[in-house]
Amino acid sequence: MATSTLNAETVLALDIGTIHTRGLLFDVVEGNYRLIASGTVPSTVNAPFFDVSESVHQVVLHLEEITGRELLDRDNQSLIIPAVEGSGIDRMAVTISAGSKLNLVITGLLPDVSLESARRLAVSIYGNVVESIYLTDSREREEQIDAILRAKPDLVLMAGGTEDGATRSVLSMVEVVTMVCRLLPEGKRPVIIFAGNQRLAERITKTLEKLTAVYSVPNIRPNIDSEDLDAAQHELAEIIGLIRSYQIGGLEELYKMSGVAIMPTAYTFGRMVRYLSRISAYGKTVLGLDVGAGSTTIAAAQRGKLMLSVLPYGLGSGIAEVLRSGTLESIRYWLTQSLPDDVLQDYFWQKTLFPASIPMTEESLAIEEAFTRHVIQLSMRQAAKLYPGMGTSFEPIIVSGSMLSQGVSQSRALLMLLDGLQPVGVSTIALDINNTLASLGAIARINQVLPAQVIEGGVLLNLGTVICPACEEKPGRPVMKVKLEYESGGSVEVEARQGTIQAIPLKQGQSARVQMTAYRNTSIDLRSGAKSGGFRVNGGMFGVIIDARGRPFTLPSSAAERQELYRGWNAALKKGSA
């Protein structure tokens, strides 16, 4: 897919997080858009600056150093927009994950219909659902009002009523919210978003706009049997970007320079996962995983249908919510060192205070790896509860996040992913090493060619193709046979045994045909029960990996035994890169 150089644009993408601000510079190279430079600096969204401008300035200076291209004017203060004689940029896209989480109250009619749809819409942003009100709520109206007041919501998300459906019941919910707004002082009132029966949208807006900011988005439950979140998610993302521009210094200026809405990182990440599902030749569910400091984003999509969940579990400020959701034993399960509770708790609270710190010892690295596994598993479980049809079989799996892309070796990152996700079937696992996916999703609004060409250009690092059979056998028993026939000539045949990981070398740029045969008590595809199959595969960092540890697999209770197992599994993966 070639691009005319007459239409070529230099595009700058900025992603502003709580810990880091990232800059990505894209331009045309030999007729196609490519990522030409990336830079990361500490964010200045928090104290002492409380303004993103300084970190944006620093990351742009860093990109200038890398490329030798002038991006700022002679005073080194302002971006040159549009580009002039090889200097500056033509377009800019901004995404943001920084900022305190928004407290949300959701309202609906039936708890398992419109209220559940409202919950799924609510978890697509960086927020916490702190209260829910519905038609069959047993509490008196005064109790409902008191509950909302105690929750101190930043935003009230109202759903209910199919198109041209219920009106009186929806208006009853509106009366509760109206009373809440009247009881709160100006400046403390929540923003209202109405995502219900559009026949009532104008009436509800007129009622509430005298008290607070009101937005109407498309009905998320147009009829009783169907849910449609796409349009509402897009508009909600723009609203959240607008709210952030009021809350965070420097964002409004970036909005003026870019000319397009600032979008939440999670939404644009999900947008790219949805795009990849539309172009997928396999028709399987594409999975995107982004593990951040304050939250973890799970984006699963099949044929353009997106299931987006932003969970409040992270490796920095999100640690507190993880600890509230379970016990230390759940984390200790993954530890390869025997450590007392007080050591673990001290490490986690220190990490909460200093989220940018990196592990400096084998002990701290073991804690972070165990915690990352737990966060991934916890996030996947919560996402599966929200979207029961998500399943456990994905192709491909695309992963972002500093811990996985830069914090550990790629073989250890792959092991963490296999442990946390525990996919079933055949999956290609790719690492978004420069955290480009969310930025590409934002750029798609201003340049639809660029994201497609950058993805085609190999911005994602293929870790390998993983075969994960579902098997019920005793440890050490054979579960399947895999034969790899290289297109360049020659073949390799291996027999996988229960409880093991094996890797067959297949370097990047090479291709082969894989033939699989599962034995008794083993299946390759849970849905179809398939026991054999063949497919063409492209090479990756660790070739073709067979994870025959079972689903779910169990680890020994001894930390020393776990450490020995992981040493062996890590060594097995490295054989695939030989």
C-alpha cells in the first residue's frame, strides 16, 4: 500500500501517562509511513509541575536529538505546525491515561439489561463504578439520593429505555439525579451522560442543563435483545478527553494545536484492536493487553465487535486496588522466592509511592514478575465476567506496557503472558515494544493510511506462535505430536509431554507448515474439540512454542521448586531463539 509523497504528512503522537510521557514521530520512508523515532520522559502531570507542557517539551527535544529534525521554533518553545521545508510536523494526535480515576454512578431500568450495558460502557474509561441505581432497587428514593451523595460521583451515566420504549420509568431515574444535583453546591455536581431512549434525550437535557453539564450519546440498548456500545464509547471518550483538558494543565493548549479531541489511551488502544479484528484472515478473537501503572486494559474484538475493559489494577498506583481485591497468597502463588508477608507488603506500598522505580535485585524482580502475573490473571477474570463470550482462544495476542516490553527479558515476558493469560489453542503473541498501538488508534482519526502501513511495516515484535492444548493427563505423559516442515527445506518433529514447554526454532523472516496431532484426553480447540490440524506459520523470536502445562495449570507449593521449574521453562524458550 504505497502513499503518494504529495500527500505525505509528518505526524507526532503524544501519549501522556501518570509516570511517562511518550512521543512517537511518524513519516514517509520509501513511499510508506514508518515509525522513525520514539522517546520517553518522566511525566510532569503531578507535583511539582501539575502541567503536561514541560514533559511534552522535553520529549519533543528528545525526538529532535534522535532525528536531527527541527520540531520546535527558534526559541525552542512552540511546535512548528505545519511542517516547513523539512522542519516541524503536519499533524498531531494526543492520548492520555493520566489523571485521577473518575467516580461513576450508573443508572438503568433492569439490573441484567440496561444497567449491565451501562456497566460495560462505564468500564471502558478510567473510572470506578461507586454506586448503581435501578428501577427495581428496593431502597426508598431518599435512600437512593443519599447513596449517590455519599458516593461523590464525578459522572453519572444514565441508561434505560429501548428506542421509543419506556419513558415514565426513565424519567423516574432522572428525578433522582435532578434532586442530587440540586442538593449539591455548584462546582460539586457530577457531569451527566444520558445513553438511553433517544426520544427523551432533548427533554432530559433541558431539565438537567440548568444544573450541570449534560451530554446525550446514542442508546446503548436500542432494543431488549441487543447492545450497541460503539457509538456511545466514541462519544464518551471525547467527553472524557474534554473533562481531562479542564482538570490537567497544558492539555487545552495541546488540543488547540492538534485540532482534534484528546482521547483516553484505553479507547484508542481498543480502536486498533477492533481494526485488527476486521482485517484478520482467521476470524478469531483478537486480544489486546496493556498493563499500566494505574490500570490494565483488556481489549478483545471479533469481526469489528469490541469488548473493552479498563480494570483498576496496575503496577503502580493500581497496586492498592489489587491488594483490596484479594490476599497476598494469590500473589505468593507465583513467587519463586520464599518471602514473609511484611517484606511483600513493604515492597508494594513503596512501589505505590514510587511507581517509576525499577527492580534492582533478584528478590524485587521476583516480586514484580509474580505481581504482574497476578494482575494479568485478575484482569482477565474480571473482563470475562463483563463479557462472558470473550473466550480463551485468541489470534493474535498483542501486548503493551513497560514491564512487559522493557522491564524484563523477552523470554521472561513471554512466560508471564502465558501464565497470566493461559490461552487455549493456537495464538501468535506480539509485543508492542514502543507502545504504539494506542497512538495509532488516535492517528486513525486524522490519517487512516498511516496506522495500516505502520502495522504492516513490522512495528510489532512477533515473539512466536504458541500452541496451547487443553489436556488432562498425568505429568510426563505424552499429549500431542507437532511436526514443523520448513519452507526452505527440512523438518522437525517433537512429542510434547504434560507439564512441559518446548520451543522449535523458526527465525523471523522464515516460514513453515505446522501439523499437529493431539492424543487421548487432549484437544487443540475447546469449542470444536479438534484433535488435529495444520497451518502455515511465520517465524518469531522464540519460534513455535508448545505449552503443554494444561489449563489451568498448577504450580508446586514450594518456592524453590517453582524457581527450578521457571529456570527450565525459560531455558526451553531460549532454545527456540537459537
